[in-house]
Amino acid sequence: MKLGVSDAGRLALAAAGVAAMIVLPRVVELFTLVELAVFCILAILALSLAFVWGFGGILSFGQSAFFGLGGYAYALAIANIGESTVPILLGILVPMLFAVLLGYFMFYGRISDVYLAVITLTVSLIFYHLINSTSGPDYMIGKARLGGHNGIPGIPPINLPGDPAAQLDIAVVFQVSLATLLLVYFGLRALLASQFGRVLVAIRENELRAELLGYDARRYKLFAFTIGAGIAGLAGVLFATWGSFIGPSVFSIGFSAQIIIWIIIGGLGTLGGAVLGTVLIQYLTTWLGESKIADANLVLGVVFIVFVLLVPNGLVPTARKLMSARRRVGR
Amino acid sequence: MDFAAIVLVQVAYAIASLALISVGLAVIYGMMKVINFAHGEFLMLGGYAVILPVQAGVNLWIAMLIIAPLAVGLFGIVVERLIIRPLYGRVIDTVLATWGLSLLLIGLASAVLGYYQEGSKPPLGSVAIGAYRESVYTFFVIGVATAVMLALYLGLKRTRFGLIARGTMQNPAMAAAVGVDTGKIYAATFGLGAALSGLAGGILAPISGVVPVIGATYIAKAFITVISGGATVLVGTAAAATLLGSVNQIVTFVTGPVVGEVALLAAAVILLRLLPAGITGRLFRGGV
Amino acid sequence: MIGAPIIETRGLSKRFGGVPAVDGVDFSLGEGELRCLIGPNGAGKSTFFKMITGQLRPTAGQVLFRGADVTGYERHRLAGLRIGIKTQVPNVFDGLDVRESLRLAARRFHRPAAAARTVDDILQTAGLAAIAGRKVGELGHGQRQWIELGMLLASDPQLLLLDEPTAGMTTDEVARTAALIGTMRQRRAMIVVEHDMQFVRMIAEVVTVFHQGRVLMEAPVGEVLRDPRVREVYLGRQADRHA
């Protein structure tokens, strides 16, 4: 089963990534590093959906909710604990726990397709409304205020394990974000090549046949959904560290839909496409916001519509098609 | 006694407004299986289609009941021809295209109309119910919602157009084989859905005002209501709106608006768990 | 019958609303026995099949596999008992290649090395070796049915349940399927639901005839095909009108 770029290509990618991690902080200005860091973080979030949707066949509007839960868990925990190691773990585990519960509710209820999308969207919105309304000093978890629609500002960044004073500066945050992106990408690649990953894809291809072969689809989907939640939560932790801030807007329908758009642009069913789509759209959005040439929404809207008509199936699959066509012609 | 009457009226209003904002999406999704992510913006356009003519001196009722649905309906026909039809059957691409349309419309509205807020009081004044006063406009909205649902139901079930439209949606190849111009039917159906959304947006404009991003407040609830209703378009949406609207309003009365919203959302989740294909997936199947 | 049945139903029923699609069927298949299920459209064969394969929940009655009550078992659990199930419409993995499809089937019950050997065996037995690397979705209808049969073999099943394995096939393909089923037979018990009488004649031993949700008769194939009741059930009352 072809998974796209060859192994040699992937090795080159890894090498390039490590090189970027080392070199960029020395040559690039701080402001650019800040932008690149958030691109990496959002790309990690996109990978979580790319895995769950593109390979697991689960259209989840809830990745933003896991992202938000991760960020909030980290923020609240570090305000109470003062050291970042446990908060990071909580930022990954709390979304995963929630995913187990929600996933069990959905998959063991045999809910799928658009109905699953609506449930995950609805759950995201429930979080949005609940957290949005927690303004004021009454809403606290331990020493930390939930902050309501203002969110939680002044979140301490990640520190070296055990040493709360050794907080990561923005250049290191960039390196950690890029390293995490590489680890998540290659980790997912490995997972997809494993027996688990191949069964998951088979379930996406034909759930009935997979079950008639003896595989419990509900269990596989629950597992995949939980892993996706953990990855999204990790992205949320990094996001909270990056901006020292987390707010309820991450639970909004706008943000939930944005992740889906990144995946569609990059190409559903690919991992590299998710990263590419995220970086391109976010770069475009940021550039439009800064240059003030035209209303960002207007330009993005036109871009998407034109994109759909010209590049069906997304960037990476279209690129692959062009490359294989050229190979055939060249013979 | 009169408190109960007020509660009943408020619940009916909640159901009515939920039904109104959802019915356009229901027609388009239920008949064409197209998920129109620009639905919220059709509502927004309907709102502007009332506010702007009224500012130019046009009668409010004409703007609301004629101009808004007509303008947005015609716009819908154009959208169908240019964006929806080329992508028919391609669900993912339709999502991206309609989302792009949504951003485009928000961008246009922001650029051309600016951040516009019309917080005017609803017309028609108020009426006394026992010791309380209720806005007459509330009854107007309830009335319009009921009239729209009834007209749609009868229209789709009893008229020739309704029959042809339903047949085309169920089996386009067959419809074409018996001589139906499927292109025209698609355009008309999408246009109808858009017109209904425009009407809803216009009706609600005096109450909630209109800003370019107001669509976002509508789209989620509309989407949730339509999907919870299930495959049978009108009955499903009416049933879902009734259930979710009631839960929303009653819980709001007891605890407040935020918990009321959460209750609506939670009710939808529980509903879908119990009826995984929506209300009309199992009950009231078939029909319109 | 010699020995205990491998699969048995007692009073198995399925009602849709008020309509009994299957009405209290007692059915029994011995170890290693081949049975064909025939009957006109709407006779209940497919509903019966779906109940014994875990795709539908019975309204009443029991399904027993080697004496154990498996009524209402989820389909993956039944398959886990090494019961091979082929659906009426071919259910295969269009996006995967033939070898990967067979590998997935084998891996459920074998370790990687044994699974690889099993896959090679099946590719030979089912005559799929030449197309092992092709994507299933690109192949013809008949080939997809054979791939599905191949996947069933991977668990070395003791019981095979096949729903219209020759649906939509050409005469040549039907003959090849009959041969394939002959090879698959060995000591396995099989239930084959079928419409194609030529095919039934090729492979059948004992035949169970369904009619209006019940068993009309159960006898060796020659007897069944000569029986006037069976003819009437298939042709309706038209035979009488012309008499």
C-alpha cells in the first residue's frame, strides 16, 4: 500500500527538519521564529485530525475541543503546581480521558458520518459556552481563575524538567515545537504502517468487511480517536506556552472548521498534506492581516473557491498525480 | 396563570425562531444532501436586505416579506449555478467551496457595509397578557414560522413542483429519463432554501440586529437542528426544533441563558445517541 | 445426521413492523455438510442469512454454533469464531490491493510469518496470484467476489456462509466459482444462499427451500428440483392458469 513519499524522501525530510531546528534560530529574526513556532503547533493539531479523519474515517469537529482542553489543563495545572512537567502530562491525558468517554459514547452507539460530526461539533460548543461564562473570581480551579471570555493570560512557559526557573525562551519553544512536529509526523507514519494502522485503514475502507473478518471496529476507532485527542492536547499545551494565553475562542465553530479546511486544502488522506495546508493557509492569513491589502476573509474566500475548482482532492494528491503522470510520459 | 401563558409564548417563540433559521438549510440538505456552510451568511444577507431598503425609505413589511426572500433567493440560484452544481456529489469539495463563500460574503459585507449594528426596537408594540407584557412581534415571528412550515409541507406534498422536486432528489436519472430538467429543479430548490434563509434573516433582523459575522451565531444551531431532525426534511426539522427549542427556553427560564444553550446542545447529543439517524431516521419515516 | 450440528437455529424469527420476514425457522447443518438455501424473492433467505451472520438481531429464537448460544452476537464476534461470511453485495477493500486484503484476513488469526504463508497459499488456491498487487477497486466484479472468498479462507474456517456468491457473474465465472467452492469445500460445512439454479445444480447436495419466511421443504437436490410445490412457489399460480 503506497503511503506517498518514499522512505529516502522521508529521511531527507527528517534531516531537513533537524537542520532547520538548529540553524534557523541563529539566522532568522525572533519575530519570524515566533510565527514559525505557531505554524508548527497548528500543524501538530492538523496532524491529529489528518490521522483521525484521513485514515480513521472519523470526521471529528472536536479536535479543537481537545486542543482547548489541553491548553486549559496545562494553564490551570501550572498555575497551581508551579512546575511544568505534570501540567504537560495533564495537558495530554485530560483530553485523552475525555476522548475515551466521548468516543465510547459515539462508537459503541454505532454513530457515524455526519451525525458524529454534529455530536463532536456540539460538544465543542458546549465547552465554548461553559468556559465563556466562567468570568469573575468565583470560577477557580485551585489558585487559577478560569477567566471566562477573557481567557487565561500570563501562562508560564514550559521549563526544563524539575527546574521551574529554567523556562524555555521563544527560540527554544520554536525548536521544541518543530521537534514535536517531526516526532508526531514520524510517529503517526510508524503507527499507520503497523498492524493497528492497517486495520484502521481497512475499517475506513469497509467497516462491514473488517468486522466480518473479526476486527472490532468500535475498539479501533476509539483507540484512534483517543490518540488523536492526545496529539491535539499536546498541541494545545505548546500553544498555551507559545502565547502565554489560552481563551475560549479555541472551542468556537470557526476554529473547528478551520482545522478541517487545512486538511481539505492539503489533501484528505495524507499526513504531509495536513502540514502543508496548515502552513500555507496560516501564512496567507497572517500575511493578509499584516499587509492590509484587502479583507482577509474576502481573499481567503476567493482562494478557497478557486482552489476547489482547480485543485480537487487537495495539494498533495494533486501533486502526486502530476508527478506520476510526468513519469509515465517521460518513459 | 398568566405567567404560564408567557412561558408558553416564549417557548413557542424559541421553537419558531429555531425552525425559521433551520428550514432553509433543511430544504437544501434534506433535498440535495448538500451541506451549505454559507447558510449563516444567507441569513445575514436577508438581514441586510431588510435594513438597507428600510433605511432608504422602503416599507418594513415589504422589505421583510418580499425583498429579503426574493433577493437572497435569486442570489441562491446564482450560487447554485456557479458553485454548487459543478461540485454536485463531491461532498468534501462542497464543504470547502461553501466555507469559502461564507468567508467571501463576510469579507464583502465587512468591506462594503462596515460594521453595522441596527439595534432598533421591533415594530408593532406590545400587548398585555395578564400582569405581563409581551411584544406583538413575538407572535408575528411565531405566525410566520408556522405559516412557512405549513406552506412548505403542503407545497412539497401537494403541488406538482413539490412532487417533481422530491422525485428528482430521490432519483435524478429517472427524473431526467421522464423529461424533467434536473438542472432547473436543482436551481429552484437551492433558490427556495436560500429564499427561506433570507426570509428568516430578515424577520429576525429587527430583534437581533445585523453585523457581517452574525451568521456564525446561526449556523451551528441550524446545522444541529437539521441533522437531529433526520432525513425527512420538514417533519424532522419541525420535530427537532420543537424538542430543542423547548429544552432551550425552559432551562433558560430556570437557570439562565448560558445553561439554556448548553441544555439545547446536550439534548441534541442525547437525542442523536438514542436515535443515531435523527428523529425521522426511525420515527415518522418517509413523507416530506 | 451423524454427530451434533455445527450450526442450528431454533424458532428463529424476524419481524419488521408487523410483517414476519422469517417465521419460526428450525434449521440444522451437520459438520462438513453443504447446504443450499433457495427460494423466490422475499422468501426470507437473505433475512435468515443476516441473522445467522450477526448482521440482524432476531426478534425471537436462537442461533447455536456447535451447541453454544450465539444469538445476537456482534458480527465481529461471530467472525472471530472462525465463521467465514460472504455478503450478497461483495464487501471488499476497494482502496487496498489484493495481497493486503488477504493479509488482513490472515493476520486476525495468524502471526505475521504464518499469515504470509497463508496469503501465498490462498493466492494460489483462488487463482489470484497474477493480480496480487492490483487494487481491488480496479478489478472486475467476478474477481472481487473471488477475492472475498479468498479472504474467508484465511481464518481456516470450519463453517462458510455464502450469500449469492455468483450474483452478477457470467457463465464462465459461475463455473470457475463452482470449482473454487469445490476446492474450498474439503471438510468444511457450508451454507450457500443462491438464486442461480444452474449453479445450484453444480454444487448442491441437500437443499432447503424457503417460502414466505418458513422452510417449505428440505431434501436432496434432485428431489427438490423435481418437486411440483417448489415449481409452484417459484412460478406462482401461472402454471395453474395455463393448465
